[in-house]
Amino acid sequence: MPAITLAKAAFERITADEDRLHAYAWLDFDTAIAEARRMDAKEINGPLSGHTVAIKDIFDTADMPTACGSPIYEGRQPNRDAAAVAAIRAAGGLVIGKAITTEFAHLTAGPTRNPHNVAHTPGGSSSGSAATVAAGGATLATGTQTAGSIIRPASFCGIVGYKPSLSTISRSGLTLFGETLDTIGGFGRTVSDAATFIGVMAGREDLTTPKANGAPRLAVLATPDVADAEEYALAELNRVAKRAASKGACVVDLSADAEWSALLEAQMTIMAWEGARSLAYERAMHGSLLSEPLRAYLDEGAAIKTEAYLTAASVRHKIGNRLCEAIGAFDAVLTLSAHGEAPRAETGTGNPQFNRVWTLLGGPAIHLPTATGPKGLPIGVQLVSAPNTDANLISAAKWLESAL
Amino acid sequence: MPAITLAKAAFERITADEDRLHAYAWLDFDTAIAEARRMDAKEINGPLSGHTVAIKDIFDTADMPTACGSPIYEGRQPNRDAAAVAAIRAAGGLVIGKAITTEFAHLTAGPTRNPHNVAHTPGGSSSGSAATVAAGGATLATGTQTAGSIIRPASFCGIVGYKPSLSTISRSGLTLFGETLDTIGGFGRTVSDAATFIGVMAGREDLTTPKANGAPRLAVLATPDVADAEEYALAELNRVAKRAASKGACVVDLSADAEWSALLEAQMTIMAWEGARSLAYERAMHGSLLSEPLRAYLDEGAAIKTEAYLTAASVRHKIGNRLCEAIGAFDAVLTLSAHGEAPRAETGTGNPQFNRVWTLLGGPAIHLPTATGPKGLPIGVQLVSAPNTDANLISAAKWLESAL
């Protein structure tokens, strides 16, 4: 299909929903058509041909403004594409618009709503990205995760979210929050689509066309904080595990010990510390244009004592390595993506509690939508594995996807 | 001293030398004066008060263009400061101008010359930064290192260069080359100045005011490729080691085995792979404006097979960790910063061979100027240590600085 036809059809779908969803920070028919014409003229053909792609509004784009969900950067027009965006275009992906992010990809929500029920949040920080893919507006969308900003919205919106291992994709042209946490990833409707997408951004053939390894070795991980989750979410995790076992997977139970909470705290300390440092300019020069919660959060981050930060870094290294070693015996760890269904929009974008530690450890995480909860909103499971075992995790996720 | 007085004096010094050195990509009296007035009016007083700071031209600055040493970005005016620049200004450092970088901080040289002899290179990629600090134009300057872009120019220009552990300083607002290699650091005339400077950019009190630990345990590291260095450089390394021992340091000999060359190759593979990915936009959209050597280098990087990259990543992890463990027994490893004196400018910016592995490992590295070579140009030694032992390395470097 010519890119121009694709662009027109995508615009029809998106605009029909946009008043209800508010998924886009920037959407311009002429720009998208110009890009489609360029691609058709150059006969660009690649693994993303036929895909429309929404770009989270913290990735620089040369033809569309990049506001980072903040009035500080309203209308800011970068003069280049982020490296990930350039890779998407080179692979034939048609960039269709900029998807709404929470303020600087932190917690302060934008206007985006959940396509399954607009009274509910799509999750954050990659709010617009997850919402538009779930609504069929774009077939792929970029995201970033510092705590739970890919897996959580994927869960709330009922689509596949894939956060690869830390540093898999160049962050050139990305507005940073957490220097050692921010990880570029994305959303799609199948594991295969999401893996191809991440493989393209990373320039990694082993992810675009991963081997099928057969029935995986799975560990169902009970963390000390599972009691915080909804019962139906835990029941679904167990149902998925049983189903996997019945289809031939080796499934064992694993439990994270008391050190889990040390890792959780370490992630929170490091994230706040790094956020205050990465947003030093905005804090110093445009503090009055930051939301009150973000300003308070950055003030707290700036006040963290060096000793507390160094302790957190050491916990990450020592306890984190032990946990990575423990899970390294499995193809994937099955665990919760979120507490349950998407909360109502007025309460915020949800809680990344079940994602923080995995982001800290730097291994890959994939959300698989598997069911709906009591309100009819999507729920599912998270698959994670040790750092730099992405191809293997994709294979396990694909297996599970077809087993369900 | 009021910032305005400082600015005027700095401009006098810089302009007297600039026709000879070409250290600055951008220098504007009115902008610097306006910034000095702002600082005086706000009575900003901090650990960098009294310092003039040159910013490598790959850090975004809100009041000065950022061209990255490339015609692609000539005149590009960012609308924010990089996080590191914001931290410098908040600490009282007076940003005086943008220092010339090689093209995208790779090897293609700008016009900058060595202040000790203008027929010679100042080194790269932080060419202007090292040259202006050596010439007394600015008292501090930012740098970045992907292979040897801080330690090498510090050595050639006879000043202190300090590359902290990977991820010590937020790269927000920095134009990236190597996602897992690029490290922000800087230049000063003493270890104390450089440490304060890095501590400010990192927001780390333990670096701005590190403890003095007394005589260090040092290892003199002979790598299998030392034969590539000049004899006088090796003789100087031995002289420094003997001097340290005579002053009370425990000095032992250590040798890196055959695995050294595997690490060296891994750094080169990862750097080329990551460079091609980080510069995806420039390569795809402005290829004709890249220098021929950089274009060829990025083509090679793009052609690296995924398997070769994954092997390099595994070498980095496994062999690298073993080497970090081995050097972890010492406060600092004493080794070569460069092959010898600065080569002549027409031959390029010199060779980062003795820096690559240390950047790959992610630990801190400090160059200490200690002598001059046969042509009267500066030489010195490099101190390195295991990742995240920066405060300890600073202490060792300070001790050695006063022992010499």
C-alpha cells in the first residue's frame, strides 16, 4: 500500500477518536502527507513498511514540535530527528504524529484517556502512545520507561508493551529524566510487531527476527508486595501460569525475599536523584512553569544526600546482580504488570510499583494482554528476564501469546 | 571578584590568543557580559565562583549556538542548557564561550592548535576545551570521552583531565555518539579544580570535597601494547612510580594479559556500532555534509553484524569485570595517557589507544601532567580505578600531584 493511502486512512481513524481520547500532542495532516509523499517517492521499503507510528512527545522530530508535555517547551521545534525516529523512518515506518506524554515523562498527567473507557487513565508516562495503538490510530508507538512508563500503560490499554534491556536503543535526541534508568521501547498489537519495532530502533537483527525456542522455562515470581495487587490480577497471573504449564512450559514458583523492598527503594532514590539533575535547567530557569507535584519531586531529589544515593547505587549493583543471577536460570519470569485494571483518570496515571525493580535491573520486560478485569478493562501479565537476554524473552513471549 | 570583571579579563586573555589557537567555536563578548551581569545581579555564589568555563560545542546552551563541529548544525541555537551547563551556572561558573570539538566528537579535527606549539594538535575530541584551559583562557572546560577524548587532550596540553565513572553526570542536552560509552568530564589546572568541577556537574559532594586518604596503593600496569608508546613516555611513567614509592606509596607491578587486546577490540566494535546508530538522522538526511572519514566510519559501524556486537558486549561484561576486580585491589592504576607528546597537527588529533579500554570499563580516569618530552611538549600519566571509586581516585591523584 502506498504510504499516502496509509496516511489518509490513519488520519481518518485518529481524528474520529481524538476528541474522546486526546492521544496526540501534535497532529497535522499536511505534515504527515508530505512525509508519506517523501517515502513513496524514495520507494522506502523496510520491516516497518505498512506501519503508522506515533512518537512519544519527548523524542525530537525535525518536522513536528516536541513539547515534552510541558509549557516550557510548547511549540519547540527541534532541527533534527531523535536517532530512534530516524531509524523508524529509514525502515519504512510512517511517522503520523506526536503522542501525549505526562510532563517530562513523570507523573503529572496530560488529557489522554483510556480507549476502553474514557473515564479511566491510559496509564503513563507514555499515555498517548498506548492509547492510540489500543484504539487502532497508529499500529506502533514509541515509549520510554524510567519506572513503569511502558509496561503500565500497555497493561491498562490492553496491548503489547516492550521495554528492552537498558541501552539497547540510542537515546540521542531524547529528553532525559533518569540517566541510568530511561529506556526506549514501544507498543504494538502483537509480540512480533513490538519486537520488530524495537529491533529496528536498535538496529538489531536478532530482535527483528528472533529464533523460536519452543516451550520456555518460566518462573512465577511472588514478590513480598503482591498483597498490594488486586485479587483478580493475581488470579489471572496464576491462570496464565497454569495454562502455560498445560501447554508444555516448565513452570516453577520463585519468591523474592526481603531484599526486594531494598531494590524498590533504591529505584526510587536513584530516579529522584537523577531527575533533579537531568532537569537542572528547567528547575533553575523555568521553575514556575513546572507543575507543583513535579517541582516538589525535583526539590526532594535535589535534597537527597550523596551517601543515600551511593547506598542505593550499591544496592542496585549487589542485590540487583544476585536477583539477575537467580532469574538467569529461566527464559522468563512471569509477574504482575500492574495492580489491576486502569484506575479512574482523576486519580492519576496509576502506580509503577511492579515495574520499578525491573527497570532498575536493566533487563527486558514485555507486557502481554491476556484478559479483562471486573470492569471490563484490560489486564495481563509481565514477562521479564536478565539483562541482555532480549531475543530469548521475545521467544518466550511469542510462545505464551500463542499458548493463550 | 564580580563576574563582570572576570568576564572582561577572560575576554582579554582569550582574544589575545584566539587567532593563534582557534579554541572557540563561538565567542561573543556581549553574551558573556550579559551572563556575568545576570550572575552579579542574582548574587550567585558557589563552588565555581571565580571560574570561567568553556563549554565543548556538543553541549546545548540556551544563549549560544551549538554546532557539534559539523556544518549540519552550523548556527543551531538550542532553547535550553544541557543539564551539566545548568549545574555549572548554578554553582557560580561563568560560561564564557563554546569550545571547538572535532566533528561530532569523533576524529575529524577542527582548526584548534596546541598552545605549547601551534604546529601540534591539542588532541581531540575536546580540542578547544583543553587548549583554552592550557592557555589560561578559561580556568575550567567541559569535555566528553567515548574513546580518549578527555585524557588524550589533557596529556597533549599539559593540564588535568578527569573523566569520571560512566553515568556520573546527566547527559541531558548532550549530542550523543556512543550510548554506553560517552562520559561527561572536564579539564582544570589542578586535581582539586577538576574534582570540584566534576562534583558540581554531578551534584556529588563526595567529589567536590573528597577525603584525603594518605599514601595510596598503586599498581603500575604494563599492557601488552606498551611497546607502541614512545620510550620517553614509558620512562616518565617509571619515574613517577619510583617517586611515588619514595614518598611512601605502595607501588606494585601489574600486567594485563592477552585478554587486553580483546577489550581493545570490543571498545572499537561497540563504539562504531553505537556511533552509526546515534548519528542515524545525520547519516540518513545529511550524509553529504559529513566528512568523508566520518561517513566511512559510520558506514562500517552500520555494517557490523549483530553477532559481532553481541560478542563485544559479552567481552566487555565478562573480561571487563575480571579486570575491574583485579584493579579493585588498588587505589589507582598508573598507566600511560598517550603514546608521547602531541603529534603535529596535520597528522590528526592523536591516537586514543591507551584510553579506550578504561572508557569501556566505565571507571574513573585522571590525567596528571608531570613533565615535558624531547620537543618540550607536555607528557604525564594516567590514573584509573574500578567503576564508581571516584572519590578514592581523586584522593590518590591529589596525593601524587603533591608528591611530584
